[in-house]
Amino acid sequence: MVYSITIGDGRTTEDLVEAANYGYCHSQVISDNFPTRPFNGKKAREIVLITFDHPVSSEEATAEAGKQGLVRPYYEDALYFGIDYPEVQLEGPVAFLHDPWLGNHGRRDTICLWNNAGRRELGLEGFDDLWETNYRLAFVREETSGH
């Protein structure tokens, strides 16, 4: 399934988190760590979720996504996706394998949307950990025009 979003509307990270109305958001998902970029205005994106039948590394998942014509997402994709498709994370976790953020304890983190007892949450998970089979990994359909 393909999910269409539009990023780059000028909102801050805090604005986007608030608009998604999460029950919980990791305290480090703030503009200081994840500043929204302007992208020269609004930019349409197509998010594709892929799954695996075995635990995978971020590198393995990215390589498979590339074979399907998909590229790694921006962290902004996760923020807008959570606003536009709140029900998707209730069906199971969605991880966005964007360029990882170096967390406070030296772990390279990536944004993940999940639920806890029906409560929608936005968190950070280790980019270098294995992604279990219940995770759907979000990638972006590569743009074919406009370059």
C-alpha cells in the first residue's frame, strides 16, 4: 500500500508532534535534534511500507528497498505520516530508516511509530539493532521526474 503525504509546509517539529496528537512522544524528538527543513516549499512524497519474514538490519532492509525502487525516508516523513495516517501504527510498529540521529547515550536512533495498549506513541529505536518481523519499514518511492 502507498501512503501519500506532503512535507515542507513550514511547521516546526513541535507543531507536527502536537498535530499528530500522540499519547506519548520521546522527549528528544524536538527541533533542536530533528529540525524541520524547508525543502523549497511543499513536497509530495509516497511512503511504502515493506515487511520481512525474518529479523533484518537497517542495511539489509535498505538494500531490498532499493531493489524495489525505494529510497530511505527523511525523519520529516515520519512526522507527517503520523498526522495523516494515525490508524496505521495501531496495526503494528512503523519504523522510518532515515539518517540516524546520534542519541544521548551514543546510540544511533531513528523515529518509530508504535502503539502501547491502543495509545499511539512516537519513539526512537536503535538504527543498528535488528528489526523484528512485526515492524513495517517505511521507505519512499523514488521520484521519477522533476530532476
